[in-house]
Amino acid sequence: MTTEIISQDSRQVTKQSLTLLNYLASEGKPGKRLSGYNRSAIESVVSGYNSQIRLMPDDMKDELVSVAIRQMAESYGDRKGLDGQVLSECIDLVIENFGQIGATEIRTAYQLWSMRIINGLEMWGGEMNAAQLGRVLSDYVRYRQKVVAEMLEEKHRMKREQRQAERAAEMNRRTKAAFPEQLAAAKEAHKSGEGFQTWGKVLGNWYDLADAAGLIQLTKEEKRPYWTKAQELAKTDLSIEIGNLLRSNRSGEARARRREYEYGGDAFRRKAVAISKKLIVFEKLIK
């Protein structure tokens, strides 16, 4: 039963941490910092960190660690078998000194030891004891420190991104909810002559909000006049900006703006697109 718990827990945690694991083992920035690390060892660390021995229920720790040690010993050279005293010492050693690892990581440590990736005492005479186990696990803990550091850094990054995404989603929801009222107020202000008399008062995101709400139904041909007018307005705006830069003795920036004006660069196109969207909202929804 305990063996099943260990294996099931390992599979569950690995599944939950799959995105994190793939990121850590990828060719990206963390992957480069972990170059040379065994992928299965990274998987074991990710799994073990989320099922640390010290976090296990007290009434399960001894049995979980006992099963893990006996399984490892059978696989990695203990020919004589562990007697009760040695096994008890090994269990106490792991629980008291290596509670930060998962029970399944004991096997991982010996896999790395057998591959000479980490150091450790040999099993003299084919016998394992607490000293030999402690030496292998000590070297393994040093080996896994970098993986844990990268994992925690990535977890924090993922949490930050999740919070940012949640805030952005909430802001987007509020913006969409407020748009009908804002548009109605703009129409009323234009009608009364108290505001919104030009396209320049239109907010930058109104076109996309109106389009998403199905308020703008224009073909490409119908949009063309707005695009043409927007380009002329963008050129005028850039000419004014260039003049202001020259008067401020910022000739280098002025030359860059002039290139945008002459060759229709990305900045010019972005400006023209933004103006065309505002023109459409103003002409079709406000005016």
C-alpha cells in the first residue's frame, strides 16, 4: 500500500508540475543554466520538492522512508539486506537530516551515485549503512540545490504572470462594462456642443471595444477613405513634431522622424492606424 502511495504521489506531482518541468529542462534560459543536469533528476527534484518528507503526516513518515530505502537498497548493491538496526538508523537519518527531499529522491540519489554524477562512499562488502547513505544524500542535496533555485525562481515568475494576467483580465472586464456608458456620454456631449467635437477626443481602445461589440460594420472599401485621411493627418502631426524637435536643437531625433515621414516606417503606420480607428469611431458612432 505504501509503495503504491509513493508511486502514485510521484506521478501526480509530476503531472501537476509538467509545465514547470518542461521549462526547466528546455533550451531556454533556465535550461542553459541547468545544462548537464539529468532530465530524470530534474523531474525527481520537482516531484520531491512538492512531496517533501518533512511535510508528510508523522504517522506515515517512517513507513514511506522505510519502503524507499529498502527498494533503493535492493536495486543498488546491498547484497546482504538491511537488518532492523541499520534500517532504523537510516530512517532516522533521513527524517532528521534530509526532510527537504521527497522519499522517491532517495532512489534518484543512488541512480546519480551509480552513474558517478555525484560522489559517495562505496558499499564495502556489499553492505549499506547510515554513514554510506548520509554521504550519498549529502552530495545529492548539493547537486539538487541549483535545480531547486531555478524551480523556485520559475514558480515565482509564473505566479507573477498569473497575477498580471488576472489584473489585466479584470481591467479588461471593467473597461468593456464601462464602454457603453462612455460612448453614450460622448454622443451626448457632441450633440450638446459641450465636448467631443473632434476625433482627437476618442480614446485609443474605443474602436476595438466597439468592433468586439459588433457596433462597427464596415468593408475594406468603406474603411479606405478613413485610412487615406488618417495618413494625411499623421503626416501633418509628424511635420509639427519635427519642427518642434528642430526648434529644441534635437536634430538627430528630427532626422529619425523625417525618415518615418518619407519612407512610411512602422511608427508612421502605427500612428496612421490609431488615427483611422479614432476617425471611424467619431464619424460612425459619435457624430
